[in-house]
Amino acid sequence: MDTVETNRLFMRRLMPDDYKAMAAWDMDERVYKYLLGSACKTVEEPLVWLPKKDPNSRTNILMLVTDKSDGHAIGIYALNYIAEHDSYSLSYVNRYDDWGKGYTVEGMKALMDHAVKLYGAHKFEGECAKENIGSAKVMQKLGMVYDHDSSYTKSDGSITFESEVYLLSID
């Protein structure tokens, strides 16, 4: 099973038993403001999709991120392979009380490096709502550069966000 470590973080593949730890962000509306999905109504809701995820997938890499100092679950960092673009799309979610601590840049950088070494990844892309300045800064700190404007709609159709797409190519 894949694991990735940084100075402050330990990451391992997300497993069905992690659903309780996920409640720290999955049930928080603030965390879901710009995400495609909606906050969960119950702790058990992730059990609908979690058991279907392959913990050894090379194309859907979902990592549970924990703080090495106290072991609490911070969030999920993910890379999803998009064959049409021959690139990995990055996504991340942190519990609200861990925002602004630099975890996302630290963890996503390590996960991207891991994907380059293990899976031969050479292109990454990310998208964020234009008003989501925090995510834009994360992608810029990861070395990604603005490529074009786009938009996306939450999966329940409730809102459409004007967005920016960022790219990074590893030579």
C-alpha cells in the first residue's frame, strides 16, 4: 500500500474504515463551499462509495492525511488520472480547523513527487473557483501556472462557479 511522508504529515491510501475520521470535514458546510459535492448529513454517508475504491489504483489515488505530531486526520489529498489529457487532476480537502497551516502545499507536493516516481506522472492540472483565493495560492505554490478560465457546477446543480485552470508539466 502506498504511503507518503513529509516532515509533518503521514499519508496512506484511504480505506472504508476511515469514514469516522472523515466526518471532521465531510459534515462541515464551510469545507464544501467550493467542492463539487455537498456536505454529508450522516457520518456513515461515505460508506456508499468508500468500499468501491481500489486502494491500489494507479489512476485514482486517494490518500488519508494525518498529522504526525498527534495523529489526527487532516483531510484527503487525491490525484486522478485523466487519460484524454495524459495528466493527473489534483484535489484536496482539509478539516476547517486545519486551514491555513500549509498542510495542503506540503502534502500535495509530496504526493505529486510520489506519482512522478512511482507512476511516471508528468502533467498535473487543477481547477478552482475564481473566488477561492486559497486554492489558487496552493496551486501557485505547487509551481502550477494559470492556463485558462472555465466553470463548474456543483453536482446537485445548486451553483455554478467561474473558475481558473492551472497546469504543471514535469520535464
